[in-house]
Amino acid sequence: MELTNNFIEDYIGKTIMMPDSNNLNAFYKVLELTNDKYTLKQLKCDTKLIRKLIDEDCDIVGEVYEAKVFDEYATDTLTFIDKKSISEYPVIYVPIVQYEI
């Protein structure tokens, strides 16, 4: 899919959810697009396990988490992702998000 300028600009200022190194999801504010890479900054969030998904044999098959996303940055570190890969990550519009892993 070819990204149009309008589509690209729609991500600026938005919050996206991406997998983090701790096997949960992290939330990032999209700051700008330069040299075919988006510049992101991680937002603070409070993530809690709210339910374990168990199959018929009582094995845990997944977990549901709830994250409260704050409008302040977790670190001063910037993250960069390729312009084409940003469409892989959902845009988040609400401060409380539930997701399953």
C-alpha cells in the first residue's frame, strides 16, 4: 500500500501501541517524520493484568491487560521506526486500553 502525504501526516501527534521488550505493549507519541522514519517518544502507562485466559485443560492460553496511558513521557529517549511499518501498529484514541497477549 502506498502511503499518501495525508495518510503520513495523520500519524503526527497520535499515540500508537507497539510491542515492548517485556512482552507487553508500550505506548508512543508520534512526534515527526524525517528521512523516511517516524520519531517516537514513549509515554508513561500503568499496565495491570486483569484476567488470565484458561482453556478446558486448565492451561493458561493468554492474558488480558489493562493499560492507563498518561500524556507525559516515560523517558527522554527517542525511538525511530520506518515510515512503511507504522501502519502495523494501532492508533490509540482513549486513555484506558485493554489488550490480549
